[in-house]
Amino acid sequence: MKIIVTGVAGFIGMHTAKYLLKRGDDVIGIDNINDYYDPQLKLARLKEIKKFDKFDFHKVDIVNKDEIEGIFLKTKPQKVIHLAAQAGVRYSILNPEKYIQSNLNGFANIIENCRNFAIKHFVYGSSSSVYGGNTLLPFSEKHSVDHPLSLYAATKKSNELMAHAYSHLYKIPSTGLRFFTVYGPWGRPDMALFKFTKNILDRKQIDIFNHGKMHRDFTYIDDIVEGVVRALDKPPTSINKDNISKFNTSMSNAPYKIFNIGNGNSISLIKYVKTLEDVLGIKAIINFMDMQQGDVTSTDADNSALDKWVGFKPSTQIEKGVKSFVDWYKEFYSVKN
């Protein structure tokens, strides 16, 4: 199978590409290696997947319409996993234009080429952020997601709507995956685990928002990738009526699905930090702060729809996942502690 993976030098993209290459697929990787965070980390990830003969890399911004069309024309992919996006809830408050360009215009470029080149399955990354201020837990795909609390969340909800429109109009099988707080080796430096690990090792304070009254559904990267690939291998043929919000009376028969991918076990941020302290053998210096704008207090995934569709639900325990990250971090950054 020839598969395009956008955002291939990103955290989830690199792991997904590696999984596909190991099982024998041809992977066409697209990434612009931007400087949202350290490009050297992205290049190091890329080096890991360039070891495979069936990997073909293109350094291109998904906003570049002509170059993206050229890649589709040249490589003739059968499926697409679209993971390229401007990430980060708080960064979207400071730099909204980047989100409009990458997450809306870039998404439109990719899905338009999926239409023009008759792609057999379009899988794309969404986010638990679309649930916004919902207080009913666990979050279910049946819940309304009409009240995003950040521009990032709004762009992800927009992606889901755009994908549905294309699926309805052009019968493009599409699957959106709402990722819940992904962590693990090769993770992003702007994410909590990465920042906490660095600061604790440097004996610097870590910032804990909402005075520690936060819960997250932390999901290990291997579980995310397993869910992505299983979803990729099973394109929808028509809309899943169980997947429709009770507020939605549409009778669309689009080949379209949305799934949560989360651990299904929301834990407190304090417990997360305590687990990290135990793994590092160092006590954290904690600076408790007020809630940040655009943030939510709790996330928790209902994975029953994904399990029913592909027979899989994430299960990696936080202790194992945090240790795997710390082991990678120490090796990658040559930490002797």
C-alpha cells in the first residue's frame, strides 16, 4: 500500500510512519520542519525513518497547493494519513494566523487532492480539544462539540466538518481521530511531560495550573499508533448512526466516522507528576498557578466506538509510559542522572 503521511517528522507522524514501514508499506512523508519547537528534534525523528528503503520524504508546507498536488501526481498514493497541523492550545491565542493557514488552508489542500486522486481512505488527526467546556464525562462522540474554548479546537472541529462535506459530496471514505493528550518517547517539547522532565532534572520549578485541580486522559504513543493504523485498514462505507450526536437529525449516508483515541482512564495532574518524580528519583519544585485561558479542567475518553469498530482500545499504564519516555529522554539528551 502507498500511503502519504503528512507531519511525518512530528511526534505521532514519525511513530506512525515507522509502524507502516516495518510492516512493508510504502510511505510518502510530507513535513515542512517548521520551528514551532526545536527543528533538530524533528530532523532526528526523520533520521529514524529514513533508514527504511520504502520511505520517500518531501520537505513541503501543506499550504503550498501546487507542490502538494505535484506530490500526489508523482507518487499516486492509495491512502492518506493527515497529521500535519499547527498544534498547541495556548499558542493559538498568540499566533492565530498560523492555525488558519495550516489547520484550515492546509487541510483543504490535502483533502482536495484526496478527491482529485480518488484516495481510498483519508484518515486525519483531530483532538479531544473539540469537546471544549463539556462537563459530562467520559467524552463520547455522541456529545455536542459546538463550543470550542480555543482557536486550535475550533480548527479541529472545522476539519471534521470539512471531511464530512467531502465524504458526503464525493464519497471519500474519511475517519477523524480525536487524540487525547499523547505522550511517550520522541514527544513534543511543548507538552507537559517533556517540560516537567527537563525542569525536574535541571532542578528548576514546574508550573502546575489551576492549582493542580486538573485531570487528563494521558494516552501512550504506541496505543495511538495502533488505533490510527487499525482505523486506516478499515475504511467506512457509510455513516455510523451510533456516531451521530443526538442533536444531529441529518440522514447523510457519507462514508465518514469520528473516533476517540484515549486511554479511558483520566488521572490527576498531581498523580502524573508524582509518577514522574518516582521514575526520576527527584522531587519536583512545584509552582501552583491559576487556570490558563483556553484550557479545560478534565478530559476522559469513551473508547467504546473505536473498540467496536476495530477491536482495540488503549491500555498502557501511566507508570510504564512515563518510564519509557524518561528512558528515551535521558538517552537522547545524554543525561547522566
